Amino acid sequence: MKCPFCENPDTKVIDSRPTDEGQAIRRRRECEMCQKRFTTYEKVEEVFFMVVKRDGRREAFDRHKVLNGVIRACEKRPISMEEMEALVADIERGLNNMMEKEISSALIGEIVMDKLKELDEVAYVRFASVYREFKDVNTFVAEIEKLLSRPADAVSGPVGAVKGKERDGHGSN
């Protein structure tokens, strides 16, 4: 690593430690010529890919767009920002592991919906209603009926606990 002060190519590592939950390594280095110290970070090079939109346009993947959609879907739900960021990181990691140069927005949307369905069913329905462009109440009801017909052991989170009590329509209010 070249020294940023004197551009000497010979530097030595003084200290290394993991950062960003093990996703990077922080290294303290010292120049062997000028003795100045500096910090470098080492991380796995991410594979950048293009998203192919429904109309055929292509744009670089932007994790912030996915995160914003997840945040909107999870608004006023008992889901922490850390959980939402972890969900998006998991999605991004899975997409990078596909090692594809182009991925359809439809596939990304389906993956987001699958992850949201596991995290919170209300957030899932909210995201699905926008993503699948529900045209009327019947489409919305059909999606909810699919959720209600899932086996009880597939239901998770706070929604599942409420759903079991109110499935027969005689909830305790």
C-alpha cells in the first residue's frame, strides 16, 4: 500500500481488526520512510449488476430504492430499522451471489415480497399491493385470502398470533 503522504510503496500493517459486522477489515499502517500512520479498509469487491425494468430500460441496482420500499411497507409496524436493513442486506447478498450482470426487477420484487412475508404479513400485503398494482379491492382480498389459507405453522410474527384468534370472525374487541 502506497503512503498517502510521501508515496513510498513500503508500508507495514500495525493493527488489523474487523469492522462493519465482519464485512470489512480496518488496518492501521505505518510508512517505513516518513513514519506517518494512516488507516485503510479492505472489503470484498461487490459485483455490480443492472436491473432490467418492465419496459426494458436498464439501471444500476440501488439498494436504497429497495430499502425505501421496505420502509414504506413497514411503516407503523413493529419492525425496527435494523431488521429492515438486515432484510435488504440479505436480499442484496443473495442477488450478488447470483453472479448475474442483469437481473429483472420482477425477480427482485418477488424476492422482496418473499422476505417481507416472513417478516410481517401486513408489510408484505402493503408492498404487494403497490408492486403488483392491485387494481381493485377484489385483488387485495384475494391476496389476503391466500395468506389466510396458509398452514398455521407457516404464520410467524405478531400478525400470526392475532390472525389465529380472529380467523372465525369473532375476535375479542
